[in-house]
Amino acid sequence: RTVYLNGDYMPETEATVSIFDRGFVMGDAVYEVTCVLDGRLTEFDGHMARLARSLKELEIPCDISRDEWLEIHRKLIELNGLQEGGIYLQISRGDVGDRDFHYPPAGTPPTVVLYTQSRPGLSTDPKADEGIKVISVPDLRWHRRDIKTVQLLYASMAKMAAEKEGKDDAWFVEDGFVTEGSSNNCYIVKNGKIITRQLSNDILHGITRSSVLKMAQEAQMEIEERPFTIAEAQAADEAFFTSASAFVMPIVEVDGVAVGSGKPGSVAKRLREIYISESL
Ligand code: PDD
């Protein structure tokens, strides 16, 4: 793979970062994952807008413009012949020269890394025909989940816990309500109405979420933005999640209880079709 590091394109084996980098030592970094379908970027502007917001919230200085980001993304797609998959982008606060809780002095350049991840067959994932199974776990993450930081240890632990039980993913629950999935936004459907948690600092403001809700609205589907419980999900007609890397994914089981018929629901299937066809 040819990757991007701080202004240069190079083989991945030559891309190295300091052991003092704050991304490595403190998890002091933000990221984005932008999907590539048929060699083209999807939702590019949405991801770059959220990136700018994450950087601003954490006061990480980075002066790369939207057009420069676009050029880097396109060049990586071209250099790697990427057809289907994604581009991972990470910006950390940079190398401080030593471990230190203080932010580095003004003018310290951030560490900017981008690389492609090839995922052939992403848009025809058979998992979407079967639906996936989730377990619930308490949401023990920090309270700024609206910022897309690389602090993904708990999300990773949740995913491993699900797999240990033979399931696919985990839903986080806080104060009795589902916040989101380990790396996605969650929805249930009851009597034709799509229910999903409203935006706040409790969840990541999914780019796919925003597009899918817009598409649902255009298709005259009813939407209610409010928190829901695990019991409500288990009694729902269907459930699904959204993310840049899986689009719309039907969920057929929550904590061992089948949702609806135990098969992917019609709303999730329809939204997945609309989303993929509009992205291609
Ligand atoms: N994850 N919630 C969380 C906690 C996420 O990590 C993600 C994305 C989402 C969905 O956001 P979007 O629709 O913008 O992808 C919601 C990415 C895909 C990842 O970590 O790989």
C-alpha cells in the first residue's frame, strides 16, 4: 500500500511515527473513515465537516483545507487502485519530544496519516441478507462521544465481548437507554415508525445517520428522534444500524431475543437499497 504521512506519499513500511507522538501516548487524536464505492468517495463533505468540528473541539491545530483533503483522498485511491473499501484518516496532536500532560507549544505540527483499506464486496455483504445479532453492555465511555477520537478501547472490548458470545456487535446502554452501537448508530422500527436517539454529546453524529434519515423522510417514512430501551427493541418490528463502513445493516437479535420475524425487516432493506444506489 502507498500511504500518506505528513505531506508525503510512501510505502506503508516506510511510514513511521515518533514514540512520543500524543496519538500513541495519550490517545490524543481524531479520525474519520470515508467509504469508497466504485472508486469514488461517498459523503466526503460530511466527513470533512465532522473532522473540522472534532479538531476544533479538541483544539488540535490543522490547516489542511477541504480541497487539499480531497486531493489527498483521490490520490490515495488512484495510487492504490482502490475500488471498494475506505480511507482511514487520523490526526494526532503530534510529537512533544517527551511524555507530558500539557499540550505541546503552539506551532507543533500535528501528525497526519491516511491510508486505504480495500474491502471488495462491501456493498454486497451477505451479512446484510441474514442480519446481525447484538448484545447490550453498559456504556462506560467518556461523555464527549460526539468527538470522533481514537480512544476506541472500550468499543473494542464491547465488540470482543459480543464475539465471545457468538454474536456480531454490542449496543451501549446508559441510564436504561441505548446510546449507540460499538461503531454505529442504532434504530428500531415500530408500526412503520423509525425510532433513533436524538443528537447530543452522548453519541457520534453519524454521517450515514444524517443521510439515511433524509432519505427516509423523502420516502415519506415516519421518524421519531428519541432514546429507546432494550425491551422496546426486543418488542420492535425491526432494528438496524448505520455506519460509513456497513451502510444500513439489519439487526435480527438483541440480547438473545429475536426482533420481529427474526429476519431483516423491510424498512432496513429498503433504506439499504436506497442508500447504496444513491452512493454508487
Ligand atoms: N465508526 N457511532 C460510533 C461510535 C462510530 O464509531 C461510528 C462510525 C458511527 C457511525 O458514523 P458514520 O455514519 O459517520 O460512519 C456511530 C466508523 C465507521 C469506524 O470507527 O470504523
